[in-house]
Amino acid sequence: MYVNSTRLRELRLARQWSQDQLAALSGLNLRTIQRLESGAKISTESLRALAAVLEVPADSLLMSHPAPGQPATKAMREGVLRGLEFAGTTQRADFWWFALGVAMLLALAKVLSEGLGPLPLQIVSLIVLLPWVASCTRRLRDAGLSPWWQLISLVPVAGFLVLLYLLTHPTKEMEPVASSSN
């Protein structure tokens, strides 16, 4: 089970609690709270403790997977909302839906630039650059790889192809962390 790190952070901040305060109130370790707000797996006990302290149903703290009828739009929306968030992870399917959205936006800008000059493509390229890097960072982390692998894309042609290959790696299952407060 993966915690919805964005929701957890929003609930904590709505109560104006620090991570230390949430850890103390829930009986969890501060490091556990930090990992959970980065999108790590959550144990059943930790989930129950957080749900009780935050006074919400336990399942509302878990990552929701897109409904079968709308995975693309929901994943693209999530990618946009987390556009500047480098913490946490992004699952493979969600990343590729977001990548498709970026590609379609760039294609539209390219079509517009045919008639209006290079400015539309340049502006859209700058707008999507940081969300793309953030999304790649989260995706590489989800695959168990270092986000620094993105630097390989600086190698002409082959580097970008290697990065695309690395982005296709499946989610790496995290090893359970032994902790007395989990």
C-alpha cells in the first residue's frame, strides 16, 4: 500500500502541524512521517495511527488508482498538479500518460509555430521543462534508480534514448524497514 503523500501533507498542513508534531501525536517515528510524505509504502499499523490522529478514513490516505474508464485524463491531471514536486514517486503508467500529454502539447505548439514563428514552441518548451524533469525524477525514484540518471539525456540522441529506456523500468518494491514505531 502506498500513501497519498500529497493528501497526507495537505491534512497535516491544514492543522498547522509540523512533521515532528504529527509524529508525536501518531506515535510514529519522524523519519517514518518524512518517508510517507515522500510517497513511500505504509504499513497497516502506521495507516491506522495516521487516520486516527487526522480523523479521516484510512483508505482516504492511500494512493487511488485511476478508474478503468478514465486513467489517461486522471494521470495527466495528477502530473500537472504535481508538476513542480520533486519528492515522492510516480508510477510507470501515470508517468507515460503525463509524457503523452506533454508530447501532444509540444506537437500543438509546433503546429502553431508553423504559422506564427518559433515563439509558441519556445514558450511551451520552457513551460513543460520543469514539470518534465520533476516527473522524470519521481519516475526514476519509483523504478529504484537515481534521479541523476537524467543527466545522460545531455548526450546527443543516444542519451535521451537511454533515459527513455530507464523510465520504462517497473516499480521497484521497497524493502520493509524494521522500526519499533511502525
